Amino acid sequence: MVKISKILATLLLIFTTSTLFGQEFIWDVRFASQFDNREYNTTLTNSQTLFGARLTPQIGIGWEHNSLNIGTDIMADFGAPTLFTDPTLLLYYAYNSKKFDAYMGVFPRTKMIGNYSSLFFSGKTKFYDPNLDGFMLQYTGNKGSVELGIDWCGLSHGAARERFMIFSAGEVETKMFFAGYNATIFHFAASEEVTGVVDNVLFYPYVGLNISEHLPLDILKLQVGWVQGLHKDRSYESDFNMCEGVQIDVHAEKWNIGIENMLYIGENQLPYNNEYGSDLYFGSPYYSTESGIYNRFEIYWHPFRGKLFDLKISSRHHYDGYVWGWQQLLTLNININKGSFKNRVKYINN
């Protein structure tokens, strides 16, 4: 409770300062909750139920395109003791204009705009590791967008050693075609007790076809990409392991009901998963299958889709080349801020 009281005192100081000196007072509150029941039969990951909620209030001082923001991220795992997870401090500078955005400090992962494959960031990572420590630059134009950032995941102190990830994604599109990429470079140093420095590089360029406007569907997209992994554990190897594969995605939707199918054919992209697990890999553990095949099929209902209120119910089916697993997922996201109620909110269904 001491940490929360200090955060609240700082928030009050910012509110008072912004009022006295005439800057714009800004605020933002996000609520996220998910029920994620995983009935997996594979040896790649455990079956479990992830059920919890997260509240992220923020306030700040804004001037022109700039702002200084402070807030806290409070997580509650249902069934666990109250505040089982310590609140996290958010503290960052933001520059936001029509085309350029920049963030520096500790800021929410929801600021990312890249279309990342689950190989790079799984749903579990996004929910349980919701913040970035570092900086991020973004450009959004008429035909696409690009972002580049660094997330400092671990500080070198005591027995611990530094860990950081450089990430980037971009996409350009025309009326029917689009092309883009995902890329990450992760430098992972374990600890003095667990020797190991791992370089994990992933690159995923893709092209796609969007024919939604030519059929009686709200969404119909086909995407094909090449997955290139370069992995090296410096304790045991002098050269990179080259892991390659192809990923094919299909997405169709009508009346807020949709299906998505992702097929990965290729080599194990998480070669050190048994040694380091989720400390090293942020993506889905299914990409570590030795069968050379990972297929994920999802059918969903997305009755509300908007910045203010978003609700989605999904049934996902995972195939690792040997057995099927089933995942039931309900996600709820609510975001309100100073401008949320100036105009009547309209949900965007596309």
C-alpha cells in the first residue's frame, strides 16, 4: 500500500501543477479482463486457466504535441491474494502528431501499432507483460505505418544480467495488396548462476491480398510470409542456427463473426525453449514443435469493436503436428479518457 500512496501523491502533484501553470490536464483509464482456458494435450506448454483483470489509470500534463504522463498498472489474478502482483509505475514522455509519435520511459504496450505474429508476442505476453521500458518511434502515413523501439527487459545488478529487445514492424497497403514485416533482436543474458548469453533474431516479411470489397464479406484477407530465425547460445555455439519456415494466414468475417487460420510449416523457432522458456521467448510455445507443422484455427464473435469498449469471444484450436488442443478465450477492454464523451461514441464494425 505504501507504493500506491506514493503514486497517488505524485498524481495529485501533477494535477495541481498543470492547473497552476495553465497546461492541459489529460487523463486516461484502461480496464482489461480476460478469461483464457487452455486445454492443451501437447508437451510444448501447460494446460491452465488464466483469469484476471487489469486497471491502468494515468494522468499527465499536455502542451502542443507533447505530454508528460504518470500512472500505475494494477493486476488482479482471480483467486490469488489481493494485489498478488505488485502495482507497476508508468512514467513516460509522449510526442503525438498526425503522422509521428514517440514515447520514452515506461509506457503501455498498447501504444504499439505493428501487426505482429504470435511468434513474436503471444496473447499471454501482451496481458501479463503489458508495459515497455525504453523508447518507441512511429510513423503513420496514408499508405501504411512503421515503428521501431527498444524494450529494456532486465537491468544488470547483483546476479542478474541485462536483457533487451529491439523490435520493429511496418506495413504498406494499396486497395487490394499489402506487404509488411516483423523483426526483433533479443539480447538475453541469464545470470551469474545460469551461464548463458543468447542472441535471438526473428525476421518475418510477408505479402497479402485483401479482397474484402469485392465479396459480400466484411473481411477477407490472405497473407503469406517467410519466417527467418537466427539463434545462438554463446556458451555452446560459435555460429548462428538458421531456422526457416513459411507462415500462411487466412482471415474472413461477416456480421462480426469470423474465422482465422494460421499455418506454420518449418523448423523449430524456439530451439532453447527447454533451457530458458518464457524468459527468452515472448511468442507462442507452439512454434517450438519438432513436427514441422503448427496450425491454429479460431472462430470468434466480436460484437463490440471500438476504442471505448471492445468485447471478443473466441474458440481456438491448436495442432502441433501430433495432437489437438483447445483454448476458450473471452477478452474485454475498456478505455476512457478526457475526449471519450465529447461526442457520441460509435462502434466501428469492419
